Amino acid sequence: MGEKDIAQKNFEAYNDVVADIVNGSLFDGREIIKAESLVDAQPFSQYKAAEGIIHELERDVAKYCMDMHCNVRLALVGFENQMAIDWDMPIRVIGYDGISYRDELNQDEIVVDERTGRRHKVRGKRYPVITLVLYFGARPWKKPLCLYDVIDVPEVLKPFVNDFKLNLIDVPRLTPEQVKKYKGDFQIIADYFVQQSRQGEYVPLNKPIQHPDSFLKLMSVLTRDKRYSEVLEDFADGQEGVKMCEVLDRVEARGEARGRAAGELAGAEKSRVEMIQNMLKENISIEVVAKVARMTVEQVALIGKKAAIL
């Protein structure tokens, strides 16, 4: 499992994050799914291939929704995180959802009649499975959006081949109005990507981060900017009131400090090279120069050749 996968899974492990993403994406921000109704689900599912070998599928994030309020109950809500367009995504999601529905069949109970001793199956209720694909890539995800985008279906067969659509959230292409439908940390992330996609610059929201540690690790991998993870020692879960503007101030300070250190190092290296060149011009032996500069004779010789001294 890569760094990106770990960071995304850690962030989306929080029930309030999952509830916020689902409510903002599916229900216009209305609190239909509550954080306290979510329970961790096993992200692994197994299936037997034709050759008899057991294979395993792993969702990025999976939760059971046990809330009966508003007549909404989900057997499973799953997330798949993408940084690049995957043309086989509809087929992958069909696999995840199909196995999740198959798991529901395993919940049926076998009951023994005490009077007759006969066994019979009690069919349990079936609930829907929803998978959201969260895409953070630079290129707009125009296709695939459904199974028909992936497979070649002749017109004569279309009445008999079920299509399957993706629940795709193309985060950088959300509208500002859609971003406002999220309420928690995901709103800050979505707002960052939307602003960068639209105008190439970012003005942070005046909004506290609820899970600073997981948030910063995810921002680090999504933006490919390690400075976000480097300021983790300054911000941690449990610290109240941390806002993105404060994070950016620390990130910029780290960048400036690194730039100054690099400049000082470059200046020191330049001075050492000049010293070596001056000593060689004075016909001091290369062995002595190497000893003074704490370098190998080969390194000193290379500097001399570049300066046309040797």
C-alpha cells in the first residue's frame, strides 16, 4: 500500500468525514447520513476465480450505515480514491458492489423448527450499496462514466446489457456552490482544488481543521508538497482552532528557511571552490589542496580542469 493510499484511508476513516462527503455529494448537504450511524466495514472481499484460486478485492474505505432515521439505511457505503483516470473503473466498482451484495446473502439465517426438526432459511432484508469515486486529478474526468463507455455493446444487444453508472466526484471541477455543501475538512480540501483549478491560486477558508494530522498528511500526498507533512509537529489532532491560513504560514516559513539554507550552502561551496582554485594557481600541490579542502585528489583535479588551471 502506497503513501497516498494510506493517507487517504486514514483521513476517510473518520465517520464525520465519511458522513460529510456522502451528505455533500448525494443530499445537497442535508444531514441524511449521521456520523454516529456509521460502523467500520471489512474492506476486503474474496471471490473464487475459474481456476479455483481465491482472489481478494480491497475497497479504499468501507462503512456500514445503520441509521434508520429518514428511512435511509445502506448495507455499505464505499469510497474509491483516484489521482488518475482509470478506464476500467466501472468494471472495478461493479466487482466491489457485486461482492458486497453477495455478502448480504450470507446474512440469511438457518432456523431449526423445534417441533419438526426441519431447517429452513429466514431471508434477511436487503439494503443498497453505494460507491463514490473521489477523483483529484488535473485532467477532467470526462469518461468513463458508465459501463457503456468501457465495453463495446452493439445496438442490437443494448436492450439486454445493463449499463452501470459511476458515482463520480470530480473534485477540482466542483462548482463553488457544490463545495459549500460540504461542512467539514473535506470542504477545505475541495475548496483548495477548485480554486487551484479555476484561477491557479488559493485563498484559504476561515475555517478550523477538525483532524489536522490526517488532513495534513493527505494534503501532502494530494499536492505532492512535502511541506504539509513536515509541519505535522506544529499541528496535531486535538489542537483546536487550527486554520488553513496558519498552516500555509508555517509551510511558507519552512520553504523560506529551506531556501536560505540552500543559499548559504551554495555560498559556502562557492567560497571553497574559489579557495581551491586560488591554491592551485599558486602551484600548491594537488595533494596538499585536497587535504586542506577535505576532498579527494580526483575531486580537486576536476575543479582545476573546469577552471583550466590543470
